[in-house]
Amino acid sequence: MKKIVLHRFLFGILFIPTILMAQTEPEDVASITNEFENNFFESLKQKGIENYDKAIESLDKCLVLEPDNPAVLFELGKNYLAQKKYPTAYSYFEKATQIDAKNRWAWVGMYDVCYETQDYNKAIPIVEKLITFKDSYKEDLVSLYMNTQQFDKALELINNLNETVGKSEKRELYKADILRDAKYQSAEKFNLLDQIKKFPKEESNYIALIYMYSQSNQEEKALEIAEKLEKEIPTSDWAQVSLFKFHLNNNDGAQAVKAMNIVLPSAKIDSKIKHRMLNEFLIFATNNPQFEPDLDKAIAYFDNDKNVDVAKEIGKFYFMKSDWAKAKKYFELQTKTHSDDIESQKLLLQSYVELQDFKAVAKKADDLTQYYPTQPDLYYYAGLAQNQLGNFKKAKEALEAGLDFIIDDVSLEINFYLQLSETFNGLDDVKKKESYFAKANDLSKKQKK
């Protein structure tokens, strides 16, 4: 666009001024006209072969004949720009606009200089002028606002263009960058609410607003927008979020499950919303155990979630409620896919203990000590299980091995001594039984002080 030689444009403005014609003999007029045109076209020829110095010489001769000819001034600007003589180029482009304010290409020349010199602040009023010629320069203005960190103006213009000409990938990237700063999010929320009012069938506005509310932990407002979406576009995945809540409130588990199974696999829905739905369904399933198989199915959707170990969190939920069977179930599920989760492994061992399943405790603890040989808790569980199973020699081996790894954990040390006391009782060694019991008793007294 900026490299077009406007021959027709130039012909149109090269007419000899009427005053000059009135004061000059016809043969003199012809001579001046020929001299001007010869020099002008010689300058175009020299510019075409990148001989800018000679082009400027010819244009200077034209300028003597017609000092206020905007075409000559424009061409001088172009040649100096090609030589990277930016201040001089800008000066000639500016003179051309002062003589002919409607000369768009001279304004473009000034913009080119500002762009090459990265003087973006100076470029802004020039581009604002260019917009009066062509709306497409608004895209350039967005970039200039971004480069000069005028993010409020950039956001306003981006939203205006999104509404009038549609979204573009570049503008959406700019917008996402702006909205990382919380101070611009409030204005964007109002804009999205306005867009929803104007275009109630445009799903993307609902989704953007739900996402913003979700990111700022405003889940209640996110749910409100989801409900509005459900009314306008019932087939939307996001609409199922509000339908899920509606069905739970009406104790309609089957329909809630249906909505949940649409939302959880959807790539469109934010993970925070999904986690909240699962937590609500967990509470519902606790009071309605017939839906536990649906809960298990829902957990599978979170297998690749790097932020939250869902099976583990559900296991903890039941663990705190002393529902050992369910806690065991979910810790087993967690450790099956995350064998290196030592916390879940220990909680699973404790769940086995509470369920009196000492064979499971013994096997699990023995296996784990092979992988984590410095974890004293694992030896404790191994010793406790072997004591309960009557395998006192195995209990002695495990507990004595584990003692060496206890560091600054008085409660665990007390439990070790109590188990060793029980072990030696089973081995009929009364002296050691009483010795370990006394150690446990002494530590317990010191702990209370």
C-alpha cells in the first residue's frame, strides 16, 4: 500500500497555477511545464533504481519551480525515508499535509517515519487522522496503544472493534494480556454484561464472563451467568452447569448426573467449576448412597488433573467422617494411579487398621518399606500388623529397624515403644516388655509437661 507510485494522482495536481499562467507568455509556460515534468519524471526514474541522491536533485529543481507542490514534497519525503534520513523525511511529509490536509499518502509517510524510529507516541495522532480516511487504521491504533501501555484505551478500542468488525486472533491476545492485570477486569466485566444484553445468543460472552468470575473466586456470580446462558442457549455445555445445580436442589439425582456427565468431559468448562460440581455431588452422594457408582465414574474424569488429586480428597473427606470403608476405597483408587503419594499410602494403612484388616496392613507396609526404607511410619504399621497377627518375631524386626529412622517425633516414638512392649510380651520376654513400656511412659510424661 505504501509503495504505490500514484501517477494519476500526480498528474492531477501538477497543473500550472492560473496566476503563473496569467503572468507568463505561452512559450514560457510551455518551457516551465516541460522543465518541471522532465525533472519530476527523472526523479521517479532515479528512485526506481534506488539512486536516491539523483532523485532528490531532480526534485529540488522541481521545488524551485513550484515550492508548494505537495507531490514534490511527498516524493522528497519518500526519498529521504529510503535513505533513513528520518527527520528530513518527516519534515517534507508534514509540509505536504500542511498544504493538502487530504493527502492521505503524506500522512502515511509521517506514520512510516514514526514506525521506523519507534516513536509510537508521536504516531498516535497521525494514525487518528488516518482513521478519518480509512477505518482499518484502527487496528494500527490498537497496537500503538499497547506499545505505549495505554491499556485502558486499547481495551476500549478492542471491544469496539470486536463488536463492529468481529474478533481477531491478534486482538484477543492483546486483550488476554491486558486482563492479566486485575484493575482492568472490572471494566471488562461490565463490557461483557453489556454484550450479553445486546447479543443474548452469543455464547462466547457468557463463557468469558463465567471464566473471569471463576478466576476471581466469584463462583456465585459465575453460576448466575451460567443460569442466564441456560435460559438463552439450553444446548450449551455451560448451561448444564446451572442445570446440574437446579437438579440437585430438586433432589433429582438422575438428571443431575446427566448434566454432570456432560460438563466434566467438556474442554470448555473451567476446572474450578468442575471441582465445585464434584464436591456438591459428593455431599449429595453421601446422603444418597445409590449414586456412589456415579461418583466413581465422575472421579475418572479427573485422572489427568495436575492441580487436585480428586480421589485423595474424597478419601480424606470420608476419613474425617470416620467412614473407613469408603476412605479405604478412595485411597486405594488414588494409590493405584499415584503409587508415590506417600501421604495417601499412610492414610490407607490407617484405614486398614481401623477396619481391623491386619493382613492388608502387613502386606502393604512390608511392600512400602522396600520402596521407602527411611520412613519410620511404615515400619510402625508393619510391626503393629504383625503383632495383631501373632507374628512377634516379624514385628520385632520391623519395629527395631524403624526406630533408627525416628527424628523429632515423640508421639511416633511412644507408639513404637508400646508396640515393642506388646511384641516382647508375645515373646515372653517380661524384662524387655516392661523396659519398653517404661520408656513409653517416661516420654509420655515429658510430652505433657
